Amino acid sequence: MALWVCGYPDQAIRSTDAAIALAESMGHAPSVAHALLFASRCHLFCRDALRVLGMTDRLITLASEHRLMLYHAVGGIAHGWARAHQGQLDKGLAELRRNLEGYDSDKPKAYSMSSRMALAEIYLKAGEDVQALNAVDSALRAGERSGSRTWLAAALHIKGKALASMASERWPDAEACFMEALEVARTQQAKSLELRAATGLARLWCIEGRREAARDLLAPVYRWFTEGFDTPDLKDAKALLAELA
């Protein structure tokens, strides 16, 4: 996860593959579940829904067999996210919400923030902007309660996207969210999160007619990357830069 956050998605995926192989070589089911959990989360942040679906299918089966209920709940949240991105929007959203409710009832809250961010993303995909905004605000509150800032920039980016999807009167609020996300990501040297925030803000500025500012913002962030060019984040940034050329 650290490799992905720091801007090395290809190395991050190789690390998850190595972790799964190591866990399997030990023949220890909880270790395999732990590796699959983090691998699926890494693929989720890489926005590779197909890989998330495969990883969480296996994780949920293993968790059920060995009564590893935390892994079952968190795996189910990611599985629902992946189904929603694979053409089963209603079923995926229902699965995500069901597992999030189960997770909230009696599980440690380490994944509360990122799970609510996943829910907000799917609400955005469904065109439910207000629901998305409520979900990401809930994620931000969960982060405040835990004191964790790991995913703060990511949550602010999602909130910016939700606000940008609303009426133009909300666009200044969206811009403020993107700007804060950029500041947090830069402070943390979290290049993948900086790219997302820069892409979101550049897209908003493009809509507002501020094309030169959008290009000047996004281009240097994109040029920093040396790998991961087949990931959706870098493809989106490249496409937007082409539009701004």
C-alpha cells in the first residue's frame, strides 16, 4: 500500500503478488487471508475491479471456511465495490452496504474510513451525488475519530468530485476540496493521491474555461511518474492533458 501511495503502482502490485505467494508457501490460512485482503485493497486503489473481484472471491471463501469474520466483512465491502464497477451496480451497492453495516456493528474500525470512501465512489457512479457526499463526510468523520490521515487526501478528492457533480454553485466548494487534497498529498509525498487531486481540479478548471491553469497544474504531476501508465489514474490524466493541449 505504501508503494502505491508513493506513486509506484507496478511495484505495489508485484509486492502483493509476492505476499500472497509467501503466505501460500507457509500453508497458514490467516496469513493467506491477510495477504489477499491487502492485495485486494491495493488493486481497489489501482481501480482494477476485475482483479479485486478475483481476490475477494477467494478471500470471502477462505474467511467463511475459517470463520475469519473481519476478513469476510472487509472482503465483502471490496467485492461489492468491484461488482458495481463490473456492470452490477445495484447488486454491488447492496453488497457493499450490507457488509459495511455488519462491519460497523462489531468489528475494529481500522477500515471504516476507506470503506465509506468506497461506498461514496459507488454512489457517485450511480449518480447519487447527495448520498455520495453523505458517505464521504462520514468517512472524514471516521478519520477524525481515529486520528488517521492516511486516506485524507483520497477522501477530500472524492468529496471534490461529488461537489463538482452538483450545480455550479457548489463548484467553489469542490475547488476548495481538491486544493486541500493537493496540499495534504504533497505534504505526505503521496504522489498517487496528488495525481488524483490534480486531475480532479484540472478537470474542474477545464469546465470553467481555465485551460492553461489546468494544464500547468496537471502536467508536472503526470511527468513525475515512471510506471503505472496502464492504470486508470494515469490514463485519465494523460487523456485530460491531451484534451488541454
